[in-house]
Amino acid sequence: MESAAAAAAAISRIGLAGLAVMGQNLALNIAEKGFPISVYNRTASRVDDTLHRAREEGGLPLTGHYDPRDFVLSIRRPRSIIILVKAGSPVDQTIATLARFLEPGDCIIDGGNEWYENTERRIAEVSASGLLYIGMGVSGGEDGARNGPSLMPGGSFQAYGNIQDVLAKVAAQVDDGPCVTYIGEGGSGNFVKMVHNGIEYGDMQLIAEAYDVLKNVGGLSNAELAATFADWNRGELESFLIEITADIFGVRDEFGEGELVDKILDKTGMKGTGKWTVQQAAELSIAAPTIAASLDSRYLSGLKEEREEADRVFKEVGVLGEALGRKRGIDKKALVDDVRQALYASKICSYAQGMNLLRAKSTEKGWNLNLGELARIWKGGCIIRAVFLDRIKKAYERNPRLANLMVDPEFAREMVQRQAAWRRVVGLAIEAGISTPGMSASLAYFDTYRRARLPANLVQAQRDLFGAHTYERVDRPGSFHTEWTKLARESKAGAGSLN
Ligand code: NBP
């Protein structure tokens, strides 16, 4: 009955279809900001839940609809409808359900974690009926959706203009504005969200490694870890992920002794955006070793039973010698300080990789992405929000053509200041048999990128020897090929052996 009245009056400013965790919370956020909203969901009970919450929260301007036609007709034209359903075919099905009632100039905004090419396909499909389309990354989980997410809308600029006022109000607010900006054409909004998630994988892995080293090399207790992360959150590492990590160490287990974190099975789940990021990095020939290491770590974590068996096998053959495990007489305070610095330097490398991936894709697709502006809209609302992002924003403002974040003069200085601590932590972990794939990958990335000469000359020589792939020389132009084997035989015949 609520829906019939709304349909007749067509009063809603915007519509939202898909009322699971994200949709329900974003709808309440939009309503709370004073924009009358119509909501719809395939299963009616979620509409009821949302209406119930809107009433409980003081009568927010939200109308629920059980029929897609009523839902569409209840929205003021040109209509803007956000879809927040499971990515993939549910999005196509939802579009098909709603498109029958939409009119030229109306816009569909998919807020899911969608593969960017699906968005580009849909842009082309709906344009045949005069409909506009936006693929919008939404980050911040349930809490972000309800209280202010980071929003990454890409696609129709005209459609963005129609909802700019709504997005600016519902997004998280930081010192330099709302955490939303028009990202670019096509599927750029989804692509940027995907890389955001890849960077998030990297951040979480680096934090987990810091925890591993502090706990298993330094012997820190959960209480000490909670205090350490809380302290780090007051400095250069201040961020949502560091803050929640501090909180996690303080939560007691309700079923037994100790803290809950120790009772959690060490198997990390994933939904695919990290894998897509690594696949895209490979497609575009962009090195993203820290993000790739975080993905590999999730895969290896999944092999719980195999790891338990390997633990048994290697213990039996005596791998756990004196050198491995906790160090005796370690200076905890010094270790904590070193790990903080290693984490910060590793994080710079990881963001450099994500940003370079975004730039490469932007060049390929002509998206004209503004990297500084992307860093700005990630400062609030999203999972990777951090004080540090303001520094990244400024680095790209100083030099929009910056080849790599690491060579920004400020970041370069910070990395050099931290490199001794960084090397100590990675070295200590290697010696103790504690794997730090993210920190090690970041350090190797730094050490590879900063060297004017690499051993790639030898690889080129090998390629030329077995495949006649040719090589260039450092001292003259052109492409060269050498009869390596023949010359090597000749020189061997005339030379003595090494002894
Ligand atoms: P889910 O990804 O769990 O999807 C559930 C929603 O999809 C329900 O509304 C469900 O309707 C609807 N749906 C499905 Br499943 N199949 C459908 C179909 N064939 N036709 C119509 N509707 C269908 O919801 P979520 O966790 O709220 O996430 C929504 C999107 O936001 C996803 O793309 C997700 O990746 C992304 N995201 C999630 C988070 C997060 O923290 N959860 C964060 C950022 C982005 P029903 O009620 O009728 O089954």
C-alpha cells in the first residue's frame, strides 16, 4: 500500500534494488541524508526488514516496493537506480527486471564488485534503449555503506551529474571533501575498486606478517600486540586496518581461556578481486609482487591439512633446529620499532604497485585517471583509509607524471630512513624461519627498481643463446646476435678450468 501511494506520486529522488548487507545500509544512509528513496528486493522479506529499520531509525523517507513496476514508477525522472546485488548474472537479471519499465535518460548504477568488462558490456547493451549506466565501486563494508563509504563511480558522466548531490552527501567526508569523484568512462569505477581491493589484500598481509614476527620472533603477548598496534595507530601508520587489528587482539574468547584471535582457523577466504588485480597486473606487464604475495599467501593458507602434514614431515626430519623460532634475549622495544618501519616502507611499495597498475590501465583505455584524486577519495570511508593516503595525494599533486611513488622525494627519503630496520626485520624473519612474503617482496621490489644495473644482461644472453632472440648493447645502438655456443667452445679449448 505504501508502494501504490509512492508510485502514484513518483516522489522518490532515487531508487535502490538489492537489500542485502550493502544495499540495505546504503539505502538507509541515503534516506538519512534527506533524499527520499524507493527500495526493492527480489525476496520480499528484505524489503520488510529495510522498512522496519527505516521506521526504527526515526521514520526515514524510505518506501518499500514488492513489484518492480511500482518501484520504477515511484522514482522521479530522470530515474537513478542503484543496484546492489551479487555480481555477475544477478546484475543482468536485475537489469532485465527493471529495464522494461525504464525510459530513455534513466540510469542504472551498479554498486557491486563487478568485473569491469561486464560493466562495459552492459553500458553498450542498455544504451540501445537510451539508458545510461554507471559502474560504481563502493567500499567500506556494512559500516561504510551506512555511515559514509568511499564511492568510485565510472561510466556515464551525464548520469553522474544527475546523482552527484546524493553521492556527495552519502559518501564519507574528509578534510578535503567527500570521498567520491567521477572516476572516468566505461568500467573505470569497477577497475579502480578492484585495485583498491588488491591494495587492501597487500595491507592485510603486511599487517599479518608484522604480527607473525612480533609474536613468533619477539614473543609478544596479545596484550602487548594490542598496545603496539594501538600505539602505531597514533603515528604514520594510522589507518582503519591498524586500528581494527589493535581491537582484535583485545577480544576474549567467549568459549574458553585467552583471546579469540588464537582460536580462529588460519585459512583466509577471498571473493576474487585480489585475483583479478594480479591477473590484470600480469596482462599489463606491471610488477605487483606485494599484492601477488598476499594472494599466494591466501592460497597457501587454504592448504591447512597439507601444511599440518608438512609440519609433521619436516619436524620428523629435524628442520626445527636451534636457528629457528623465537629468538632468545630479543629487545622487544627495538623489534617493535623495526617492524613498524618495515611495515611502513613495505606499504609504500605496495601502493606504488597498485598506482602503477591503475596508470597502465588508464593509458590503455584512455580513462585519464587522476591518481592523486583517487588517493584522496580513499582517505575516508573505505577499508584502506589511512593518514598516509594524504601523502600519496600530495605526491601526485607535486608531480602527476611521477613514474613510481617510491621516487617521490618525500617517499624516497622515508624509505631510505627505514631501510636498515626493514632489512633487519626481513633478515631476522628469514633466519627464524618465519615467512614474510609481502615484506620480502616489497623489499625486493625496492631493491630491483632502485638499481641502475640488474642481472638481466645474463638472461638476455641466455635467451639469445638458445633462441636467437637478440640483445642490445650498453655501448652502441642496434640489435645483436652472437654464436654463443661456438665461441664458448672455442674459448674453452684455449682456457684452463677454475679450481
Ligand atoms: P550479496 O553479494 O550477498 O548479494 C545478495 C543480494 O543479491 C540479495 O539482495 C539477493 O536477493 C540478490 N540476488 C541474488 Br544473490 N541473485 C539475484 C538474482 N538472480 N536476481 C535478483 N537479485 C539477486 O550482497 P552484499 O554483500 O550486500 O553485496 C552486494 C554487492 O556489493 C556485491 O557485489 C558485493 O561484492 C559488493 N560489496 C560487498 C561488500 C560487503 O562488505 N559485503 C563490500 C563492498 C562491496 P535475494 O534477497 O532475493 O536473495
